Amino acid sequence: MEFLIDFNAAASYTARRGLRWAFLLTASLLAAPTPAVAQTTSSAIIIEPSSPGRRTTAPAQLKPVAAPTPTTTATVAVEAPAVDTTTTATADPATSPTETADNATTAPVDGAPASPEQLAAALKKAEESTTEEPAKSELVNLYKEALAAANAAEDWRAKALDQVARRESGPARSKALQEEIARLKSSELPDIPTTATVGDLDPMATAAEAELSALKKRFEEARKGLDSRTARRTELPRLLSEARQRLEEQRQKANETPPAGQSTDASNARQSLMAARTASLEAEVSALEAEAARLENNADLQTLEVEAANNALKHTEARAKLYRDALNDRRRREAADAVAAARKAREELATSDPAVRAVAAENENLAQQRTGPEGLGVKIEQVQKKLIEVEADREQLKNQSDTLRKRMEATGRTDAIGQLLRKQQRTLPDPQVLKKEISARQDTISEARTQLVEAEDRRANIADEETSVRQALKIAGKLTADEIDSTVRELFTTQRRLLDSTITDLNSWFSTLLDLDTSQRLLERDTKQYVAHIEELVLWTRSTRPIGTSEIAPSLNALRWLFAPTNWMDLGRGLAHDARNNLALYLPLLVLVPALMGFRRRLKMRLRANGEQILKGRDESLLHSLKALGLSLFTALLIPALMLFFAWRLQLISDQTDSFSFHFGRALQISSMSFFWLLLTRRLCSPYGVAEAHLRWGKQAVRGLFINLTWFIPVMVTSIFVMVMLSRPDDTTMRDSLGRIVFIVAALAFAWFLHKLLQPQEGVLAPYMEAHGGPWGNRLRKLLWIVMPGIAVSTAVAAGLGWFYAAIRVTSSLQQTFLLAVAAAVVYSLLRRGWMIARRELAMKEARRKAAAAVAAAAEKTDAAEGIVLPDPNKQSDNTASVYELSARVEQLLRVFFMALVIAGLWYIWADVLPAFNIMNRVELWNYTAQTTEMQTLADGTLKAQSITKTIPVTPGTLVWVTVIIALTLLVARNITALVEFAIADRLSLDDGARFAYTALTRYTVLILGLALGFRNLGINWGSVQWLAAAVSVGLGFGLQEIFGNFVSGLILLFERPVRVGDTITINGTTGTVTQIRIRATTILDWDGKVLVVPNKSLITSEVSNWTLNDTATRVKVLVGVQYGADTDLVRKILVDVACNHPLVKRSPEPFAMFHTFADSTLNFTLFAFTSKLADRGNVIHELHRDVAVQLQAAGISIAFPQRDVHLMPAGPLEVIMRKGEQKPAGGEKQK
């Protein structure tokens, strides 16, 4: 079908658009006053600035152009910066209403833009048309895009009109703000009437506080508006340029020739789309120009808004303070008057009835609750003062945040920004202190709530005056009933008034406490967020300029200051003066230091001698190791303690914190701590010291560490001393020049120290990694050898490039990590050595006890020959095995414990550095959606849990965190065995198989939970891996079915436990002991010492004999054949007696023997006996055979052997010669 475009409709729309543009452009672009124009009574469309885009029909009052008459041609001149057009529209009065309605549903031709209504009608016709695909879809899409562009044009025009309206109202608003500012500056605070009571002032103060809160919001909005206006003015030129460029490109595209062969409908739709897009871009350009004009003409408006809001805020703050102070003063005065009146009433009624005196005393107590240093008035003032301080801290924190943001937007991360970050970091409130204050205040809030409830209950109890009076008049006194009645009524009236005042004060105290608690919680939250923001930025922001030739002069000045004779003379005079005034301190020091130094040398010699004795295997005891450690501590502590003493005295005698003496003492104090730990490490690693002789670290590694510490200690301690000396708050140039050079030297020295220390072949870790590391240990050695020195070198480079503060932080953390590793290694090795010594003593005691038991058992034998027990060389005593098993578990527990301590220590050391890596969260790799539940506040104020969908980004920081989670999961899963056995298995007295099942299941659970938690952070959950599950299901049907079957069989073995670790089983003719049950296969150790790996599926589907499933006892059979003619009853008795006398044969069930076969040459008997353990089976069989042979021989019963009768049938007689005792002579001939 054809989409006809009526020209009259196009002209009508063009006329309306021309009128709008005339109004817009003449209001925004003409600088001269608008000339007077003629007014007509015809109808026109008027767009009110207050309601942009709203059309109404009213008498036309268009300033730029007079409205055309209904029967004439209207020429509208549109003068816009981006387009100059003249459009002529002809209105035909003869057009019928039907034709007008039909024309309104079509789109204009010749590039004239159609209205959204026309485009919507054209789109509807296109959707309902019978045009074939794909022409219909193309047509519909074109009209959809055209309709969207037409709606966008309408929105831009509305925005333009709004900008014009705001521009025109700007002068009036500016004038009103200036008048408000002048009024606020000239206004004075109100006078407080002297007769005003607490009840009068309290509503005034409350209203002032509410007004103050509203003005704070107004001031915040004004500041945000000023910031957004500045940013918008900077952004508008770019947006205008881009919009004009897009408009020019669109015009060129609109003038292009339509594609050949395109249908008329598609051509019309394309023209409509081009016209709509052009109109939309024209409206966008005009709206942006109108906004730019508004911002330019009303440049001072937002500044006036901020000034007016600030003045109103300050004036209201002063007024609120005035009301608050007056209220507190009235509260104190009224409380004092109430106390005086209550005291006077009590004194006047001193001789009155006891009931009356009790009421008067109660009134006095109520009045005293509001006065004094612990009264409600003082408490309210203290809480209000604290609330003002907290609000001021919040405001200061916000100002600091805004200042930092603006300066970073203006200058970037310069060294000035770095100094600002460190300054703010030092001055920010401590979140931990705020948290403690909030926690401590909860008791005060509970106390205020309790007192308020009690006061309200008391007030409710005396609300009925008659009841209260009757209760008080129960006891008659000296006064008459009428006198008592009037007096008691007056007292209860006073008490109600006092309770009302007390309840008012308690309400004020309680509400102020709640406000303070809320405000301080917000301050804690904001402080934490801002601290995290600063810590994220401070290490990535330069703290000073890059090092260069400009540092030569400041470095020379720093050297002059360090070596200035006057400074050293002042330091010496100060110490001399302090020594004269404190002889009691210095004289013992002069005596003790030389003596202790000599004693220190003797201690070193003693430590060496003891170490030599320990290495020779003498006097091995944990006490000797502890003594050696204590002596090492003493020898290392002497010089650092002397440094701390002089640091204390120098800082104490310094008059100013910026003096040379004060900085010298501070440098001594800080460097002495590093000196102590490094010196102690060197002392422990000295020849024949604690590390070599007691902890057995390895001679090569310990000597290497000792040699490297010999040169590293003076370099590092001197560097720390000089850097602290040059860290003067009043002069940062010395720290950033000479101090930085010293730091670079120290960092390079530290890198070389780590390089020597971590060498793969000769480093400290080499012996341990060679013994326990395996392939991964060798890789880890090489990785540490590259990474750790590399980090130290990178800190030196960073310091030279200007990141001095970050380099100091990282280097300090590296040094603390090194000291933590040494301390953890020393303590772990010391505890392990103590356990090894205890284990050795325990094993020796068990061996002695076993030997004594064996001797006693042998002594009970009646026959010495029978007392000989054949030992099994492959068998280990149960007690000895339990000792070694316990040792392995204890060592594993120690490893787990120290691993946790080391991880916690590393987290504590690097906690200040880790937030800097949050900057990686700003780089988004990909994102995923997740359903989360959050508490939403409904319209009625109630909270309701609602499920919402969030888009969560995945960043490099997320990948690092997932890597840490997986690494910790693997680490925990590997070392959790001992912990589970200690926490569960030992308490439940489980056997070895149950222990293994529990630990294996725990390990699998930890792995599954850890991996699920790690992958969840990447957005990988069951919903996102369903396709993988489907793929696995398909794979199971092919190549993975055996693996999956073995995995499921392994789970069945762990849960059902037909085969356990430690069981003796027989499968496919092979017998052995189960040593491990893994995910895929089970390991069996046979009697020959060979290891068999059996798939788990075979243990489930094949026939398996488990010798120890229900009971470890096993039956032993001994087959015996005696000659014919032997006494069968005697043989049976001998067999049973031999079994009963054996120590390893169980008495229940009893051994028994059976005569069961008449064989060819023997009478066959079988002895049945039971042993407690399968491991004893071989030894018992051997000993029973031996004892049976001995006892049968002693009884004269022969063990038969096979006999054969041979019949010879020769042809003639045979000669038979029989000889007895024939022997072979020495010469080789036979002798008769």
C-alpha cells in the first residue's frame, strides 16, 4: 500500500514548529529588548515555561511574530545559529474535518519532520499492512526509529524551554537571594524573655534545631549545585561540538540519494526518519545552547545560593545555640529553685506526721536528681556538647573529602595531593576509638531509658490525687485531719510538678543520647570509608618530586645540620646537665655497664661451650635450650637497652620538639628496636648457638645468615637512625633529599641481603626445602629468590621516582615479615625439639617396659626351650607405633597452629598496605547478575526483606581474592587431618578406619566449600554451570564413566565403610593392609612390601575378604599327622594344651582339636585356635608347630611320614647284604 503524505498537514505542523522556535530563539538569543507586537484574537499554541512541553489553547501572545489569520498564509522566520529556514504554511479553510483527521496520520514529504502522532499512526498502518516480508519489517523498523527520534526531539524542545524559563527567572532569583543575604547580615539574635520557662524555651529550641537540619540540607544541595554547574560549564562546549558535528553528518546523510529500487513506502519512511533525526539533533543543539546561555548569564546565581544558604545556616546555628544555652540556664535555675523549695518544705514539716515527712523527703530527692554535677541538667549539657563536636567532626570530614576530590580533579595525583592525603590521614578520628565510645554509651542509653520508664510509672501512680492523699492519711499524727489533708495535697501537687520536669529532662537526655549515638555511628561509618579511600590512594600518589640534581643543595644542608658542632655541643651539655641533676640514675649506669659488658663476653663463651656439648649428644634437654635462648636474649638486649635509656633522657630534657636533642633521642628510640631484633637474630645464629646446636637448623644456612647479618645490621640501623633524624615536621626537605638517598641505599642493601639469604642452593631455606619441599619446594625457593629482592629493589626505584612514602611503608612491612619469619621459626623449632625429646624419653620407657614384660613372660615358662620367642623383624610393638603415630599428629598440629599464627601475623603486618590494592577494583573485567536480599523501607516506615537483582563487577582485585581463597582452602584441606583427629576422633575413641573416614570427609567438605566460595565471587554458580553439568553427563557415558564410577565408589567406601584404612583384606588372591582410600583408588600394602593401587570400583563390585571388618581376631589351623597305633586321646590332649599355654592364643573361644581323617600313612588331627590380632597370625602358627613337635616327641609319639611297600619279582634268587654302622674312612675307603 502507499503511504500518502498530505501537504496541508505538513504545513500545519511546520507552522506550529515555527511558532515554537520563534518563541524559543527570541527569548534566548536576542540581546535587545523585545519590540512590541500586535495581538490577535486567533487561537495559537502557548508553551508555558513552568510546565515545559504542555500545550494549551489560548489567545496568541507571541512576542517575536504575530499570529497569522485563519485564511491567510503565515510566514515564520526562524533565526537559529545552526539552521536558517523559512517555512510557509497554507491553511485551507475548506478542508473537511475528516480529511484533516486522515492527513494527521500520515508523514510529511520533502524532508519536513512529522509529529510523533503522525509517525505513530504511520507505524500502526505499516504494522497492519499486507506488505510481504522482509519489506514490511524494514518499513516498521524505519517508522519505529523515526518515532523514537521525534519523541527525543520533543524532549529536547521541552528542555530548551525549561532552560529559557530558568534563565529569565534568574535575575529575580538573584535579587531575592541578595535581599535574603542582606537581611541575614543585618538581623540580630532574638531576646530571650526573662520570664520564659523551660516549657516555653523547649519548643523554641526544638524548632530551631529542626530549621537548622533543613538548612544544612539546603546548604549541601547548594554546594552540590555549584559543583555540578562548574562541571557542566566545562562539559558543555564538548557536548555542543559533538552535537553540531552529528547534526552536520545527519544533514549530509539526509541529502543522499535513496537506494535504487527502493519502494515508495520505504522511501517515504526513510525520509521521515531522516527528517526526525535532523529535527532531534537541531533541538538538542538548541537546548544545549540555551543551557550554555543560562549558565553564562546566571553565572553568579549558584554562588549566591551557596552564600545565602551559608548565612542562613550560621544565623540559625547562632539562634539555636542561644535557645539551647537559655534552656540549659533555665533548667539549672528551675532545678535549683525546686531543690530549695523542697528542702524548705521538708524542714518546715520536720515535726509533722511521718507520712507527710516521707512525701516531703521524696520531693527533695526528686528535685536533687536535676541538680549537681551528676544531675540531669549537667548530663544533658555534656551530651549536647558532645553532639555538637561530633556534628562538627562530620562536617569537617565532609569538607576534607570535598577538598580532596576537587583538588584531585583539578591537579591529579601530584606530590601536593600526597602530602594532603598524609596530613588528613593523621588528623582523622580513630574509628576504633569511636567504636569504643559507641559501645560504652549503650549502658548510658539503657540507664536513661530505665530512669524514664520508672519516672513515668511513678507519675502514673500519683496521677489520681484522691487515691494518693488517702494512702498518705492512713496514719494520723499530731496535725488534724484537715491540716494533714491540705498539706499532703500540696506536697503531691509539687511532686507531680517535679516528676513532670524530671520526665521532660529525661526525655531530653534520652533523645539527645539517641541523636548522639546515631550521629557518631554515621561518623564512624564515614570515617572508615574515608580512611579506606585515603589508604587506597596514598600509596599510589607521589609524596615528593622525583630525585634529581635539585636534591644536592637540601642534602648538603641536611649534612650540615647533622654534623653541626653547635648541635652536638648542645646535646652534650644537655646530657651533662641531666647527669649532674640525676646522679642516682647515671652513677649506677657507669658501674653496671662495664660489668655487664664483661659478663656479656663470658656469656657468649658459655653459650658456645654449651652448644658444642649439645652437638655431641650430651645433656640434651629442653631446659638447656630455654636457658640458651634466655642468655641470647640478655646478650642482645644490653646495648639496645642503653640506647633506650639515652633516648628517654634526651627526649625528656629537650625543651622543644624540633630541637636536635629531641630528634636524636627519637631516632635512638626507634632504631634501638630494630637493632635489638636484628642483634638477637644474629646471636641465635652465632656458631654453636641456639639455631645450630639446639634447633638443628643446619650449619651452612645458620652460618650464612650470621655472616650476612654482620654487615647488614650496622647498615640498616644507621640508615633508620639517619632517616628518623631527618624526619622533621617543620622541614620536609631534609627527609625528601638526604633521607631519601639514605633510604635508597638501605633498600638496595636489604635487597642484597635477601639475595644472599634466599639463594636456592646455599640459602637459609635450602636444607629444609631439600628435605621436605619436593619439586614445588624447589620452585618456591627460586620464586622467593627472585621476588623478595625484586620487591626491595622496586622500593628503591619508587622512592627515587617520588613514591617515597609508599616505599617506606612497603620496606617496613618487608622487614617486619622477615622478623616474623625468624620468630615463628625459632618458636616452632623450640616446641618441636621439646616434643622430640619427650617422644624419645617416652619411647625409651616403653622399650624398657616391653623388655621387662618379655623377661617376665620367659621366666614363667617351664621349659627354657619353650620360652624362646621368635621375633618378627617387620613387626613393631604397639606402644612404639602409637608413640610415633602420636608424634606425627602432634607435629602436624604444631604446623597448623603456627601456620595460622603466621597468616594472622602477615595480615596484621600488611593490613595498612593491602587497602592500596583496592584500586584494582576500579578495572572491570566482566560482570554478572546475582539475586540478593536487602531490607527495604516501605511507605509506612516498616522494613521488609525484598529480593533484588544486582550487577556485580569482576575486577583484578576479585581474581586476587579468589586466588587467596583457593590457596587457603588447599592449605587448610591439607593440614586439617590432625585438627579433626584431635577435636573429634580422640574424644570419640574411634578406630583408624573411622578416623580416616572423618578426616577425608572433612577434607572434601572444606575443598567443596572453599572452591564454591571462590568461584561464587566470579559469578560461577550452579545456574551458570548447568551446561557444564550437561557436558559432564554426556562425558560420563563415554570416557569418564570409569573415573566417575571410581569417585562414587570412593564415597561409598567412606560412608558405608566395608573397607577401612588399617583393614587386612584379600582381593583377587592378594592379601594386604589398606593404607589409603583416595578419590579414585585405594592403596594396599601386601606382605612382601609391595604397594598395590586398586580402583575403588573393584572394591565395591568384586568379591573382597575383609579379615578385620567385624573383629580383629582370626582363627589359626595346625594340621598334624601321627603314625598308626598312636593314642588318639593323648594326641588331642597334647594339641589343646599347647594351644592353651601360648600367650597369644585367646581363651575365648577355647582352642580345640579334632581327629578327622584316616590317611594312607597317618592319623590326621587339626588344632583350631584364635589370635587377637591378624598381625600375630604368622608368629602364632610358627610357635604352635614348634611346640606341638616338641610335646609329641616328649610323649614318644612319632609324626608319621609316607611309607611304601616295594615287591620285587626277579627270575632267580637275590643276594641281600645288610650292614650296620657303616662309616667312611678318612682316606675315602669304606670301613666296616
